[in-house]
Amino acid sequence: CDYGHFDIVLADFLKKNSISKNQLSEKANLQRTQLNSYCKNNIKRPDLDVLARICYALNCELSDIIRYVHPNGEKGNG
């Protein structure tokens, strides 16, 4: 069964709000390589502590940087 998946849309958020990766990595106390993985949506098991630091640094909600993608583009709880 396909339950859908999550996309990390952090890169879009940074671009939309004109925030550099350098600014974020400093403010959130993250290594640049770690941050790049999140920006490239290249994370299999996101770290909640890292996500909390990113949200804190950006003053945003988790839903601003992570998007749930329904299977086959369905809406609702198929």
C-alpha cells in the first residue's frame, strides 16, 4: 500500500524568504553538509531536534518546511 511521503521543502522556504543557507546554518547551529541534505530533500530519517532548530531559527512551523504528498495525488485520508 502506498501511504504517500513527505517532501522537505526547506530550500523553497529559504528562497521565498531570501534567507541564505549560511545564515540558517549559523542561527540553527547546523553543519553545512547536514543542512544541504535537508535542502536537497535527501533525508531518509529526519532528526526532530534538527527540525526544531530549523523552525526556531526561521520562526516558522514544521508545515512550512515539510509537505505531505498523498499517494497518486489523492486528497483526504484515502
